[in-house]
Amino acid sequence: MFPHEALDVYKVSLEFNQWAKQVCRRLNSMNRSLHEQMIRAADSILLNIAEGNGKRAGADRKRYFESARGSSAECAAIIDILRTSEVIRPNEADHAKELLNRIAAMLTKMIR
């Protein structure tokens, strides 16, 4: 097992990533750009957590965690667009945003 796999923030991010990919499978061609952006941002959260955790403490490590936090905010905005466009139901959006809030909070603590 790699060290990042034991992190709670990585586990919650993996759960969000799975949710995002399930939702993206339902998107039609009108939502193609959101589909691609959501996949990239959701993957970016995981990849930056893993890479940042592999760095020694310091500015480089912090930068990766900040990037992961930024990608979580990007996903939250995409969810807002999908909800207001009535592509996803409010309860789906609420669940995803709850995961993203947890991710952002944990990353904020890791950055400090």
C-alpha cells in the first residue's frame, strides 16, 4: 500500500471520483464540455493528493494540496451548473457537495 492510500482525504476523494464518473456517464452531448472538465478535475484531486503526499514537507507539498483543493472547488461549481440545468437532482448534488466540503476541509488542515 502506498502512504497516500491510507489518508482519509484520499479515500473520500476516491468516493467522490466514483460518484463523478457515474454522473458523467449520464451526460449527453450538450454537456460534453462539463463531462470532460468534471472528469479532469475529479482525477486531479486524487492525483495531486497522491503526489503531494509523496513530497517532503514544505512549499512543494503545499502546492499540490492547494491544487487538489482548487480542483474540488471546480467540481463544486460544475455540480452547481448540472443542478441548475436540472441534469442532476438536488439530493445528488447535496451528496457530492458534502464529499467535496469534507475534502476541502481536510486539505486545508494539511496545507497549514
